[in-house]
Amino acid sequence: MLFNSLQFALFFPLATLLYFLLPQGMRWGLLLAASCYFYMTFVPVYILILAVTIVVDYLAALWMGGMGRMESAGPSDDPKRRLILMGSLACTVLILAFFKYFNFLNGNIAFLARHAGWDYPIKGLEIILPIGLSFHTFQSMSYVIEVYRGNQKPERHFGIYALYVMFYPQLVAGPIERPQNLLHQFREKHAFDARRVIDGLRLMLWGMFKKVVIADRLALFVDPIYDHPAGHEAPALILATYFFAFQIYCDFSGYTDIAIGAARVMGFDLMKNFNRPYAAASVADFWRRWHISLSSWFKDYLYYPLGGNRVGKARWMANIMTVFLVSGLWHGANWTYVIWGALHGIYMAAGALGSGLREKAAKAIGLDRLPGIRHGLNVLATFHLVLFAWIFFRARSLADAFLIIRTIASGAGFHAERILAAHPLPALAACLGAIAILEAAQWIHASRGAANLLTRFPAPVRWGLYLIVLLCVLNLRPAQVSPFIYFQF
């Protein structure tokens, strides 16, 4: 079920109404049933994969906590507890690897075998990747790791733990929650709060605007060009690359806004996942602002356990590259994602190693005395580094990515009339106008707080603005409902 579908427009108010009508003791059951239905509207049988993960991690946490067959739990370095943790993680990762990476690994082995003249008999599997598999896999892993570390008590109530993994607003594409933040909320009573409901609905409306009015509109320009880059010249490819940067941001952050808003209507608080990432003044700053729940997950469960920056310089750089290579693979079983992750790893490593050199250069040319200009240049440089990496993220193959880069670098074909022939000026103006509205709204929110600013307006003005945004969502959306980009991950 897509957030931007009529089905969800009927499902959400009904589920929310029932949630507030039911007594506290029955609400978890309603939410779990609603979450199961929500997920089964995609591929029903794949809920069994979630069920296996939930059962394995639930039992593993109980055993590590001394509430299952093991009578008592030892310290965090107890070999039995470590063995249980490793078994739980292995089971979860193997499920992810089978569905997401088997064909990728098998295809690469087959490629090498053909070039070596070997007869490789194993064929690829005809399987569909379960929706949001990487997201709920990481959420399950965070639970068992936190229990192992002693930061989270094992959840005895199987239904509530299952709901933690399957909570429908953030089931498919996050935010990737931690048990310390979300689990206890399912036991708390959330009374109907009109102010909170309005706040949540407003955030959902803004997320829907970003998705269907901005992201889906930009996709009409980006998709034909990136799906067939050989048929396009440098100007179209450059414009499509810029548009994709805003398309993916509005698509993913739009989903997050709808998820956080839907949860907020019912009284739940989900973690913030985006914070104006294109305003970042460095790539490190970008990753503190983009997909915050994933970047913090990798920091806590991979980067720090590897030693973080508390090791020698060479090992530190290796840790950074490892995290971003794994992040690339997490996003997709394709070499394009590996290169995308590697580029960000290189950016991060270069940024860490070159900080002193940048300071000296800034002093040498006098930029240290012009902090505003220096900050603006840093934001511009960071955005274009991220933009270059997006080429690999969006391209269908490495061959397409390198073709796009070569074409752009050549500067061939600067004929504006050819772009306008394929994409009329009103359509391009609509795309640029949508981006301008996005940036203006984000600037207002960052400087003054959009919610606080809206409350200063008279009620008729405020509700009139909401109505205008709603009418834009209903009338400016493309005819075909588009899935969210991050559903494939």
C-alpha cells in the first residue's frame, strides 16, 4: 500500500479512528493487524519472511536476557550470549543476503567464470525483493544488539515486539528506529490531542506535496533521460542530474514526513530523518543531515565497533571506507551503488585528512575573514560532490554512468531548442518553480519555524493555505501513482 494511493487515504483514517476508540489494552493488537494488512497489500506471502525474523530475534533476546531456556544471563562478554547474538544476526543477514544479494553475487561469479572459460551451472533466481527488507532487517538487528549490550531489556510481549518491527508508518522505508525510543511507546496511553493531530496531518500534507507535486513531477523529466542516456546530450543530462538530486530528496523525505506525521497523529514520536541535507557545508555534515537514522545506525553498529577514529590514521581511513562501501551495498545489489558508496567514503576520508590544508588555504586567500562567503562556497562544493555521486546512484549500470559523465564533460550538444522540444517550457518552469517553493519553505522553517509561523496567522488564512496545498496535491499529481524510490531498498 502506497502512502500516495486512494487505498491509504481510506486505510489511515479508519485505522486511526479505531485506534482511539479501542481501550488501551487492545490498541497494540489493532496496530499489529493494521501493519500486517498494510504489508500484505504488496506481496502477501512475504510476511512470512518478517515472521521468521521476528520470532528468531524475539527468542534470541529472551535467551540473552535470561528469560528463556537459559536461567540467567551472564555478562556481555559471556560466550553463550555472544553465540546467541551471532546466531540471531547471521539468520537475519542470511535472509537479507538471499533475497537481495544472491543474484548479484551469482551473476558476478558467472561473469568471472565465463571469462575464465569455466562452465558455471548455477542460474539466477526468479525472485522479487521484499519491500523494505533492508529497513526492517536493520531495525531487528538494532534490537538484539541493544539487548546484548545491556541497553535494552528484552521485550516479553511477543505482539508488542512484532509491532516494533512492523509498525506500519515506518515499516517500509524508515526511519530505522531504536528499541529505546519506540518500544516503550506501544505501552503508553495516547489520548486524542487535537493539536497533535493537526500537527501530524500538516506534516503528512507537506510530505505528500514533496512526493507527488515535486518528486513525481521531476521524475517525468529525469526518468526518460536516465533510462536512455545515449539518446541525450549534455544539457539534458546536466539538468536531469540536478533534478534527480531534488527528486530523490523530496521522494524520500516526503515519505519520512508522511510516516512521522501519521505516527504523530496517533501519539507516537519517530526520530527525525532529514535536516536540509543540501545546506550541508561538508560531506560529513551532509551525512549528519541525510537519512539520519541509517547514518547513525552505521556509526553505532559498524563504525564504532571497528574502532572509529580512535585508531591509527590508516585504520581510520579503512573504517570510513568500510562503512560507506557497506552503505552502498545496503542500498542495492549493483556496482553502481558500490561506487556511489565508495565516492562518499573517499569524500569523507579526504575531508578528514585535508582539514588542515583547507584551513591554510582559506587563510592564504583571506577567506577566513569572510565566513559567510566561505560557508557558501563550502555548501556549493559539497552539493556538487554529492551531485556527482548521484549519477552512479541513479544510472542503471556503470556503463550508463560513465557515458553520462563523458557526455557532460564533453559539453556536446548545447542546443536549448532540443530540450524544449522534448520538455516544453511550461513543464520546465513548473519543475523549477516546485524546487523554488521547496527551498523557500525549508528556509522559512529553518529560520523561523514553519509551525510557529503558521500559528500566528488567523485560522481562515491558515486553513486556506492548507487547502491550497491539498488542491495542489490532488490536481498537480501525475496521472500514474508512483512508488517511493526507497521502497526498492
